[in-house]
Amino acid sequence: MNLQSLGRIAAAIVVASISTIAQAQEKGVQVSSHDLKAKTEYCKTCHGIDAQGFRGSYPMPRLAGQQPEYIENQLKAFVEHRRNNPVMFNVAHVLTPAMLAALTTEFKNLNPKPLGGAPTANVAEGKKIYEEGVPSANVPPCASCHGADAKGDGQFPRLAGQLNDYVTRKLTNWDKERGQDKANPDSSTIMQPIAHELTQAQIKSVAAYVSQLE
Ligand code: HEC
Ligand code: HEC
């Protein structure tokens, strides 16, 4: 991807995120601490008691410390079927803008230790990919967007502490799960060529590396 198209996508992202925040503020509705607690507990039944992620019949992603804009963006993508997941469609489509804003703040402030459980053998190779990319395959350094510490920024998600098996699944299935409304392209297009170029071994290494970062 050249810099110009990256710039265009970045500009579109900024506009989209400003409009969601504006919508939440317009409503001006406060969420009671009781309602927020109940909803947060509900999310944690799947996403782990401290929102650090959970391994059930498949990996449930960590939400703790996640960027608010990224969470908002993904919940919207589930509702609009740009991101395919029937469970999260049901969860997301009932959230009011005020509840959404309250939830994203709540998760941003959680900081549990990574769940762990990844094989450690290829962590060093994963670190190299994370920091330097794979120049021969045109893969830019992950750090250039997700941050040197993998904490993310705005629309760029935090990867630190994310479950390695979740990361592996997402990168492997990118084309089938993200950007599913071709008439309404979104920020998932930024990751598409990157997910595509990585080999399965490289995906597993970089997933193992990020999963153990605090
Ligand atoms: C019944 C289980 C369940 C509940 C309850 C649930 N989730 Fe999820 N959530 C999932 C699964 C499974 C995924 C992974 C989807 C995938 O693999 O793409 C997910 C993914 C997400 C993602 C995308 C994360 C990422 O890293 O891209 C967000 C954001 C999210 N959930 C937020 C919430 C919030 C907020 C709540 C509570 C209001 C909630 N979830 C409740 C099962 C659940
Ligand atoms: C040019 C910027 C850019 C680079 C470089 C980049 N990413 Fe991303 N990445 C993004 C954006 C933007 C998203 C959010 C996509 C969306 O909104 O659907 C994302 C999402 C992801 C996700 C999904 C996270 C989740 O919680 O579901 C993973 C995993 C990921 N990137 C891994 C990587 C890895 C590994 C590398 C390096 C090999 C990398 N990224 C390089 C921009 C980038």
C-alpha cells in the first residue's frame, strides 16, 4: 500500500471516529453505575473475569486496556455486518451510545497481567517481525501502527497481552471476517495486505510475541 492511500484511509478513519463520539455526546444520557456494572459483568462472562481474555470453545479476545475508538469501531462493524460474528452482533446491537462510551472507558482502565499460554520457542522471531516487519514480503513493522509497546492508539488496536490463538485466528481469517461489506470499506483494509502476506509460521511467532507483552 502506498503512503497516499494510507493517508486517505487514515483521514476517513478520523472522520468516522469523530462522528461516533459526537453521536454519544449529543445523546447526553448518563449511564447509572448499577447498569454499567451489570453490563460489564456480562461482557466479562465471555471476555474473562478481568477482561484479560478467556479460552472457551474458542479464544475470547482480551478487552482490558484496549483502545476505546477501536472497541467502538468493532462494535459498530459487528452491528453493520462488516465484521462477521453472530454472538457479538447480538451483544452489540442493543448497546446505547452512552453505554458504549461508558464501557470503553471502563475497559481502557483495566490492566490485568496477560493470560499467557503461548509457546515461547518463537518469541524472538516474533519480536523481530513486530519491530522490523518482513521487508522481503513488503510487510511493514507492526510497531509502526500498533506502537513500539503494542498498546495501540485510537483506531489502531492494542495487541499487548492479546491471546495468541485469537491473534492467529484473526490474521488467518482476515478476508472472511473483516471488511465484509464491500460497498462500505473500513479500516480493516489497512491490515488486509499485511495479514495476507504473512506465512502461518510468521503469524504464530508474532502472535506469541505480542501475547506476553504487559
Ligand atoms: C457470549 C459471549 C460474549 C459476550 C457476552 C460478549 N462478547 Fe465480545 N466477543 C465474543 C467473541 C467470541 C468475540 C470474538 C469474535 C471474533 O472471533 O471475531 C468477541 C469480540 C469482541 C470484540 C472485538 C475485540 C477485538 O479485539 O477485535 C469487542 C470489542 C467485544 N467483543 C466487546 C464486547 C463487549 C463490550 C461486551 C459486553 C457488552 C461483550 N463483548 C460481550 C463473545 C462475547
Ligand atoms: C499500516 C498500519 C498497520 C500495520 C503496519 C499493522 N497493522 Fe495491524 N491493524 C491496523 C489497523 C488499522 C487495525 C484495525 C483494523 C480494523 O479496524 O478492523 C489492525 C488490526 C490488527 C489485528 C486485529 C486485532 C484484534 O483485536 O482483532 C491484529 C491481530 C493485527 N492488526 C496484527 C498486526 C501485526 C502482527 C502486524 C505486523 C506484522 C500489523 N498488525 C501491522 C493497522 C496496522
